[in-house]
Amino acid sequence: MNRVLVVDDEEDLLELVAYNLEVSGFQVDRAATGRLAVELADRKVPDLVILDVMLPDLQGFEVLRILRSREKTRAVPVILLTARGEESDVLVGFALGADDYVVKPFSPRELLARVRAVLKRARGEEGPRPAVRIGDLELDLDGHRVFRDGEEIALAPQEYRLLAFFAAHPNRVYSREMLLQQAWDPDVYVDPRTVDVHVRRLRARVEPDPNHPTLIETVRGTGYRFNARPGKG
């Protein structure tokens, strides 16, 4: 049975999340403060932490930093909860080593799906993945190949990584910096504007009309969004 540490100072939300995890077969520890979360994680190392960003003592980012600095909890997956959903929060979280984030308000079903997906990745148990189909595109995620109407499209490795990330996270807006965090080699410095170049190249290969993209949409002043239902807003 997987142990999940839930950290949130909102009692009703803490109990709601804990209840849904418990009825789904998880063992749950609860903490309403950052200091208690660190203490519990040190005492009984969880398999996953659900961590609110806004806490009354230690901020969630500081809790995450502490967890990542200690040998016992360094590899424990962490899902951040943020009420604001601000880009800066997400970037800081990813930079500190968060594995995923969920913006409040959220549905318990969505959070459970994220928990299971993060745990599978952490255990390396994802197994063969089915092809992803978006409009007339098909992504073979295990074979790293892309097809349109059965014809293979040649993509450079970085273009494929970017497309695969978009396809795995549809209908969510990502800034250039967030895309660099998630779809580029973290050990290589890349100017954020390089993302624009790769998006243009990717559009030229996968969009029916690159001048009027319907798959990879520009969200002015923010970044890009992958439309999983091309032709619809």
C-alpha cells in the first residue's frame, strides 16, 4: 500500500483529499503545517507528497527544498497544490524538483489520476504506451515516430520531444521557461527564445496551415497551448 503525505492548512480540503486517497487504497498521513510535514516525512518516508504552496509557517517551496536536500526524501515524488496557478509559482516548483502541480480548485478524480501517474513514473512501471491520436496526427510514443494519415513525418529529436510533451499535456498553457524545464536537456543552457524557433519548425511539419496554427496555439503574453481538439477553440 502506497503511503501519501498530504500537506494543506485548509482542514476541509485536507480531509477531502485524504478521504479520496484512503477509499482508493492509499495510506495517508496528514499535516497542516510545513514543519509537521518535514517531521512526518523524516519519521515515515512517504511514497508521494501532495504539498500546498501556501502554508502558515514554512512555505511549500521551503518544504520541497528541505525534502530534496535530505537523502531519505530526495527521490520522493511531490505534487504541488497552488490556489493561484501563477506561472512564477509553477516555475519555482519545477526548479526545486516538483514532479507535477495541480491548480485549485480541482476535482478529486483529477488529483487521483495525477497521483497514480506520478507514482508509475517513479517506479518505472508505465509499460508500453498506446498511440496518441490528435486530429489526423498519430504519435507512437514508444517508437518516437509521428504519422499523419499513415505517412511518417520526419522530426528532429528536439522537435519530437517538444511535440510529445505537448501531446501529454493538452489544453494547458506553458511559458517558454516551463517548456525548457520540461522538454529540454536540463544540463544545457538554452535561450528561452529558442523555444519559438522550435515551435515554428514543429508547426511547419505538423500543422495543416502553419500560418494559421490550430494544434500549437500561441497564448499572447504567456506562451503556448496544445489544442487536443484541432478546429475547436
